[in-house]
Amino acid sequence: MKKILTLMLMIVPLGTCFNVYSSVYFATGKIKSIIMVDESIAVEGPSFLISGLAKAGTCHVGDSGLVPILIKNDDNGKEQYSMAFSSYMSDLNVKVKVDDNLHDGNNYCYLSGIEVDKSNN
């Protein structure tokens, strides 16, 4: 019994250490494409690719060599999508924030923040 308790006490901290290494990533660039549904990866809702975001920790990297950014299907996500779409249509740079701890079951990461960046256009 003592060995089992000792083993459990060793495993529990090991499981919690994975989130210690999650990080927040920023990228500035033009939105390359906006995707509404990609049935091959079972993503529901909008996602987009931004030039310049080729790696973001444990976030999935697509065939294009860029990190697909998912947008949540809630009120905040609708506002984020609106900003992303209008920036895409206006060919403006955006600054995005992605946290590799906020992802779906396939490691596709969710957008944490978006800002229109007119200074670098």
C-alpha cells in the first residue's frame, strides 16, 4: 500500500508539469486565408492562417507550414471573426495572440486576441 501511495504521489506532479511549459505566442502579418469548415480535421466554425505564424509551441502546424488559428463559436469569437474578416478583405496586418494551452483535441489552437495593425501596412 505504501508503494502504491508513493507511486501516485510521483505520478500526479508529473501530469501537472505539462501545463507549466505552455506559452503565449504573438505574430503580426496578413491573413493568408479564412476557412469556415474543414471536414478532414473535423473543425467546426471559422479558422484562419496568418503569414508569419509558422510555430506556436504545441499548436498544430498545417500542410501550408502555418499554424491554423481556430475562433471559438461564442459572442467574443464572432467579434474576433469580424475583425479577422475585415482585415483580410482590407489587406491589413493583424497582430494575433495564441496560447498553446488553449486548443482542441487535435492541438489546433484557439485565438486569444486579435488587433488590427495599420502601422506596418
